Amino acid sequence: MDIREIMEEKEKTELSSYATLACRSRGRARPEEPCDIRTDFQRDRDRILHTKAFRRLKDKTQVFLSPQGDHYRTRLTHTLEVSQIARTVAKALRLNVDLVEAIALGHDLGHTPFGHAGEKVLNELSPSGFEHNVQSLRVVELLEKDGRGLNLTWEVRDGILNHQTDAHPATPEGQVVRICDKIAYIHHDMDDAMRAGIISEQDIPQEIRDALGVTTRMRLNTLIHDLIASSYGHGEIRQSEEIAAHMAQLRKLMFQDVYTNPVAKKEEAKVVLLFDVLYHYYERRPEALPEKFRGMIDSGEEIAAVICDYISGMTDQYCIRTFEDIYVPHAWDVL
């Protein structure tokens, strides 16, 4: 047996009966020769990690637009925190950590610049709407590798598509990522909001602090331990009713005091204008799109979808520079 086959056999004996085994994957859209040293889920993780879309996450907003402080989260650090939390949970539950990591690293590849503010605007501008989870799937299936996509396994694509709160991933590993995504952003967005002075520890109701903990670190620890304890020995990944209810309260508090806070969101009106201007500019002048995207239109892709592909793939600063290049006059440089 080669190294991959040895690892696949090891999964059969060491993982839970509920785990998704790499050797029993539903496969890829285009069949490929197996790797001799990596399982299919390991290959998917590596492919995602090496994409341009993954690297661009470092300059995309998580909550605070284009944060200048060294310690505020970006979309990349969010992704890494989701991956770390999800791996911890998966390992404790004896699930397939490679599958969990691949889903976690790929779940936000399609996110817009300027966070959910950008996603909301594109959803309103595009006739077919825009959702970042759907776009993340489009990135791995079409946009990467010059239109060839990454040809990921079905299980990874399912997990990426269904990581939203109201979705239902088909694998327990996808379910782990879906819940850990929420745990991660509630934890780190609150930490960032406290650093920014938007909220304080005293703003959290005592009932929640008593149940989850009196610091962000303690609350994260409680949520992870509860998820593991409530899911252990079950095919379904779940939280206890009590902790889930308190986390829902905490999430509601974040929406009220942070995600819709006028102080934290004061720049988002400019995002609406910026996206609106860029979208309609390329709608009128598709020939101004980069060659790759013009080629997609020539191949039959809808113009609206291609414009969303281009804008959603931008980083915060590239989006601003593109707007300036198009609409801000440049000084005449005379030697």
C-alpha cells in the first residue's frame, strides 16, 4: 500500500462510525488519479490554501471596514479561527479533521470586500441576488485556475455551500464548521468591539455571563466544551438547549450593539455608493472588465454574475483604488 492507502485504512479504525471517510467520498465532478501521499480531503485543503482567493482574504473586512489597528480581525483571521475551533471539535469527536479543515478554509472564499455590507449591496444590485456562500462555491468550481476550478470533492463543496446558519450540511464535519463559524465570529467580533470601545463587558447581561463566562476567552471555552459534550456519540452535531439559547442571546446583542451600531458602521453608506457606481459602470461598459472576465461573458456567462465575480473578488483597498482610477481625476504630470 502507498502512504495514502495506509492513512485511509487508519481512518477506518480510528475515526468515529459517524465520521466521513476519505475513501468513501462521493468523489469529484471530474475523476482524477488519486494522490499517493494525501487523501482526497487533504488534497482539497491544500488546493484551497494555495488559491488567490484565499490570499485575498487578508485584506477583506470582517466587521470594521479596512481596520488600521494591528490586532483587528480580517476575513482571513476569521477563517483561520474557524478552522482552529472546528479542528479542535472534530478531533475530540473523532471526525475527519482533514474534511473539516478544507471546508473551514474555503467557506468564505466568495466574500465581498467590506464584509456583509458589500454582500448586502451586491445582493440588491444583481438581478439574481448575491450570497457569499453561493459565491464561495462558484469560486472553487469556476473562478479559480482560469475557469477550471479546483475540482473539489462533493463533501467539501457541500460544506462550503451550506455553512450558513439556516443551512443543513450533509456531513457531520460540515455541521461542525457551520456551528464553529458562528462561535468564532461571535467571540472575535465581540473582542474587536471591546477593543474599539463599542461595547464593554458590563453591556453583556448578567444571565449570559453567568452561563457562558465573564470574559471572551471563558465564553469561547464554554461554547466549545458544550458543543463537544452535546455531540459526543451522536451522528448530529448540536449544542445543549441552554447554551444554544444563551449563544443566540449573545448573537442578538451583537447585532443590536455592534453589527448595526452607527459608530461601527458609519462608513458603510460609502460602500453602498462605491459598489453601486462600480456595478453600473461595468454594466454599461463590460469591455472595461479585465480580459478574464470579458472571456467569461463571451463564453455565455451572464453579465450581472460576472460583474459580481469581479467586484466580490476585490480586496477593500483594491476596490477603492479601482473606483479612484475610474472616477477620480489624476493630476497632469509635466516634467
